[in-house]
Amino acid sequence: MAKFEEGLLYSESHEYIRVEGEFGFIGISDYAQHALGNVVYVDMPEVDDEVTAGEEFGAVESVKAASDLISPVSGTVVEVNEALEDEPELLNKDAFANWIIKVQLSDPAELDELMDVEAYKKVCE
């Protein structure tokens, strides 16, 4: 059974964002990692790349499938989770503790378009 974390915002494509001030930590939900199965590779953008809300910024590959990563917000990548390069399976161990990219938000109003945990649970039912 998938876990859901309070206090995060979610997109319909199963990414989450944890907002801390002007920054957001973006990853995939526990529901998404369950659906993918064993993650074997994470394709991430470079630091200083721009991401756009609703557009692809990378991909997660599992033994079963590859899934595009869709950014829930627009902004500039300030950090990537380099641990995932060597251990992509960290997403399976704890999807919420292992964010994929950290972005500086360029339009915080975009957060209003995302779902809270209760709305996201309904999408996953």
C-alpha cells in the first residue's frame, strides 16, 4: 500500500514538491515508485537548467518501464540528488526522503495548481 506524506504538494503525473522558502524539492510519490517497480536509473537535468511546469525534466527507468518526470513548477535547478546516480533504488526504499532535484521557484503562484495530500489520494484510488 502506498504511503502519502502530509505537507507536500502533488501533481497528477505523481511528482511531489516540498517547498522550503523560495526552493522546492521535487521527487516521485511513493505511489509512483510502487507502480514503476525496481528503479534502475534516474535521468536528471544539470544544475542551472531551467524546468517548466508541466514539462519533462528527466526520466525514471525501472525493470518494467520508463516514465518521464514532469516538473510541477517552473524554476532553475540548483541541485540534483547525486546519490541517485549510484543508487537509483533509493527511490524504492523511501521516495519522499530521496528527492530528485531542488529548484529555485520562478513563479510561486504555480503551487496553487497542485494538489494537497487529500486530493492526491483521490487521484490514486
